[in-house]
Amino acid sequence: MYVGGSADYAAGTAFDLSTQGIALLAASELQHSYPNRGVWIGLTLPFDPGPRLGIYLSAWSFLRTGNVNSRETYNDATVISREWQVQPYWTILEALGIFRCCYGFNIIGGFRYDHYDFTLRNPINPVGVTSLTTDEADLSIRNYIPLIGTQYENHSYLGSILFRAVGFPALGGDVQYEEPFAGATALKGTGNYRRGYFMELFMEYTKTFGPGQLGLFARWNEFHAQSTLSVNALAGGAVVGQESYDFSFNRSSWTLGGSVNLAFNLPY
């Protein structure tokens, strides 16, 4: 089991919507940025079907701690803006296959499903934009990430050290976004990724104590995706305009924490 905290810089997550066509509801560009601050909880299940083969399954969930605000600007002008309270929902499911070569080096291949939702509530300080405190915006992203990489592990009486690097220069996914303006009008867009990349570094030190292990870990990852969204302008629930918007999503995340591993001896 892993428990770790993230306390990233102000633009740990950022995304942008922009169009070269008709600006729906007078919005030619929308930009968000906010930090990733919260607690990660992870569960892992490693097992070895052979002396050189390993399988590593994991599930992670992110829990927000404290209030985090997103500063949203419109039309690339900071004088047109409003601030939102961010409520993120972030889960990861991962399966890795490990082939052990020699001298502690491994080859890794696998797949990660990354589901990222966040809700924007309680907009405050609107400047140059029609807004109500009851407005609520939503972004939902599903990421399908192939993974290839390498891993080094060393075991001694002083403890075990593991270093893993994985990533992929392409990924799949889809985006859904909706944002209201004073409850009367809204923008609503959907689309699939057309390009992107992902990379991650993971480091862990563990020491055996009795039937289990205690450890420390650090994880850093970088994610970038681009898409073209088909965006509708809504007024009173009816579509009053449609345009294509370019969408870009950038996320950089640091996590530091500890781990507890228990060994269970089965009777067969």
C-alpha cells in the first residue's frame, strides 16, 4: 500500500480551448491553470509467473486536500477572467509485464487507464464575463496510455532500491467539457485526442521488517494531449452555434510518500 502527497506549483495542471473560427458566445480562447494538491492512495499486486517474468498490477486514487482555485482567463486577456474552486477526481489503473534481463535490469511493457474528472464550482471575482455563483463547469478526460520502459532493482542487506522509467510518444483518449455563463448560456464540447505523450519516473527504497517491508517512494510524471473539440453554444438548452476548438491539456505531477508491503504465505 502506498500513501503520498502532491503539492505542485501553480500550473501543475493547465488546459486551453481556442478557435480560429467564429468565437462562440464571444469566447475565442479559454485558459485554466491550477496546482495538484492532495493525497494519493495506491494498492499494488506483484507476482511472478516465472523466474524471469513478473506481472505488476496497481490502482491509484487521488484525494483533494484543502481548497484549490483555478484562475480562468478569456480571449488571452487577464482583464477578462473569473476564479473557480476545483474539485478533482483522478484514478489510475495499470498493468505491467516485466522481463528480467541481467544485473538487475528489466524490460517493461504495459498499459495504463487514467480517468481524470474535475468540477469547477463557486466562481468568484468575475471581470468582464457574465457569471453567477451557481455556475458549475465540468471537464472529463479518459486516457488510454501504452507503456514501454526499463527498470533497475537492487537487493541487499541494506534494503532494496527500485528505479523505473516508462512512457510512450502517443496515446488515446477522449474529452468532454461544459461551461455555463450565468446559467443562461453555455459551451459544450467533445472530441478525441489527435496527439500526445506521457512519461513517468518512479523511485522506491524498501527495507524488510519481520513479515513485511516499509519504504519511501517518489513519482514524477508529465502528460500532454491535444484534441479538436466540436463545441456547441447553448442558450436556454437549444443549440445556437457550433464551431471547432483546439484543445490542449498539460499536467505535471510530483508525489512523495511511504509504502507498506505485507507478505502472505498461502498454505499451498
